[in-house]
Amino acid sequence: STLKRLDKIIYLRDKFACYLSKQLVKLGSKCKVCFLKNKNFEPSYFYLIIKINYPELIKRKKKFVEYLELNNVPINGSCREVVTEWKWLKRELENSKTPNATNFRDSTFNLLFHEKYRKFHAIKIANMIYKSELELLEDDK
């Protein structure tokens, strides 16, 4: 059953996340993995949040995400779950501005993955993220 394998699944997903993070740093990527770790618990990632740390890429996030999708990087390019943007809820809220949540959403994307991913997957994905960054920034010139 899945419960018997849960500790191993959590370990393998965390290992992949750490390796992907190292690969992005090694390449000099403008993106980084957002870790949810602390000393009290180990996260169980269902997906990885990737933060874009470069204003020109953030401005062109839609195009950046399209590049990644075209290169078969398994992502969810936009989180639609900024609660204050839900149409039905806006009527109920006095102040529906949440700039921190909106800014975070606008500068991140979600990498979809699973415990069967290995180092070569991390290398391939990191290379595609970096290549897409370079292509998009080159297009600006």
C-alpha cells in the first residue's frame, strides 16, 4: 500500500528537489526551488514551487512558461488560487487586495514531478529552465 511506502516517497521527492535546486544554482539560473523545510518536519512535495528571481523574466512569465511547456517541462504555469481574486468572494470582501499573494503567484510556477524522477530528470529539467531563460532574454536584445 501507499502508506507503507510513504516515508520512501517523501525521501525520494525531497532528494529530487535538492538535486534540482543544486543544478539550477550550478547553471547560474535566475530561478530557484522554494523549499518548505524546517527543523521540525520534512515536507511531502506534490509539486515544487519554482521562483523566478529576475524582473525581466517575471514581466515575461507567460512567454517563459510557454517555452518550458514547448520543451516538455511538466509544469503548471499559473496558480489560480489567489482567494481574493475569486469572483464570488470579491463581493463579500471589503478589501480584496493581497499584493504579497499576487506578487508571489506572478513570479512562480509549479513543477510537477513524482518519486520516480532521478538525477538525470533534474539535470534535464534544470537545463531546459536555464535554456528557456537564455532564449527569452536573448529575444529581448
